[in-house]
Amino acid sequence: MSKQRAGLPLNFNLGVTEAEVTAPVHLDDYLDREFAKPLPRPQTPRPQPTIPKVVDLERKERKERKLEQPKKEPEERPKARIQPLRRPPRKELSLDAETERKATEVVGDIQEQGPQSDATSSEFVRAIVQLAYDARHKADYSRLNRRGQWGSPTAKAFVADLKEALLKAIGQHYLDRYSYEAKDQLRDETPETSNTE
């Protein structure tokens, strides 16, 4: 089987004479052309839409009603200062993975045990901050050691020391606020000393 030659077949013909091929072609420039004016279109009269008389009567009635009603003058109201609602500024907390896991577990406990099943982490953090704020007058932060570099043992110890200082302050705040309950609880939890003499 012979291969077909690429391109047009040998017997293909455009039907152009040799004189047309060799003669130069002169194309008019678009500026040389005379532009024929478009012929005016014959204007056919458009049929006027017929509006039923009912619509005309309704319009007339509306106009009469508008004329009959006296225009009410707007009452002058004292201008009140409207202040735009402004959201309080927000602050983001940066938590490491372990702290985030612990916070999620505590929030899960609040959701399971409490009446609010959709309690959020921000509500939990706000409650903790409010508690630390209420107990701050009992806190003693003067014994905290310096943090040191991030990731060092002293940096981890700073968090542990801060937790202990907050615990003591909150405990003292609890004793001051709920003194009777605290005394009852301490009495119930301390073992009775029996004299074996």
C-alpha cells in the first residue's frame, strides 16, 4: 500500500486564470471609498395602544384622592445623638498544643456536666480571668522566679510557679468569701484524732 502524499492533491485547481495570477491587484484604500448614505427607512405609523376607560377612571380617582388628602407636615423630633455600636477590643491568646488540649477537655466537661451544652472556650477563659481578677488582691507574685529563654526549664517553671501563686490567691479568696462552707468542708475532710492513752 502506497503512502499518501501530504498536502493538496495534484489535480486541485482554484479556477484562476494565469492573467489574474500575474496581474497586480489594486485594492482601494478605505479613505478612497465613497460611503453611500443609507436610504431612509419608510416610516410606518405605529398603532396607538388602546387603554380601556376603566383604567382612566381609576387614575382619575387616585388623583382626586391625592388632592383631597391634606399634606401632613413632618413633626419635628428632637435630634438624639446616635452613637455607633462599637465592639470592645479583642485579644488573641497563643496556646501551645498541650494547653489547648487541656482547655478543650475542660470545656468538654463543662458542656457534659453543666446545663449549657454549647459552652465555648472563650466563655471558659473569661471565667478563669474573672476569677483571677477577683482574687488578685490576695495574690503574691513577688516570689516568682524569672522566666528565662523560651523552652528552657525555667520557662516551664515560671508557669508552674504562677499556677501555684494563683491557686493560693484563689484559695484565700474562697476562704474569705465562703468561710462557713470552707470550715464545714475542712471539718468533714480532716480525720478525727482519737486519744489512745
